[in-house]
Amino acid sequence: MNITKMKENSALTILLEGRLDTATAPMLESVITGELSDVTDLCFDLQNLEYISSAGLRLLLTAQKIMNKQGQMTVKNANDAIKEIFEITGFSDILTVA
């Protein structure tokens, strides 16, 4: 998986490419724990994300909990398969999916 970060002031966009699963989740976890301290606007761009496992969902939930205390988080450009996963798991009610 590739992770691209774009930060402008207190806004951070994280572009994910490939598969977010048990093997790659630690990469994203290190970004979440290391980069969010001064972020008030977080956006995950999933345009090139092919797959997300429960480990990936857990990390999105972790990021959402952090951002609930300090700002807002959006998820955008998810493909239909990932949107369906969000619907089935109830994450579409927890996350702001654009």
C-alpha cells in the first residue's frame, strides 16, 4: 500500500492506494498516531484503495474518534465495493463519506 500525505496548515489529506489490511494497517497507524496532533480537518481520499479489511476499518474508526475531539474527518472517493463495506458494517453512519 502507498500512503501520500498532503498537509496545508491544519488540514491533512491522506491518499491511500492499494490494499488496507492486516499487513499494511501498521503503516497507516503510524501516520495516524504521528500526524494528527495539530490537525483540525482530516480527509482520507480512497480513490485508489482497492480493498479494506477489518483492520483498516478499525484505523478509520480510531482516526474518527481522535477527530471528534479536535475537528472533522471526511472520507471521499471510495469505490462501490468499499462503500458497500461501509454500509454493511454501519460505518456509513459513523463516518462522513463524501
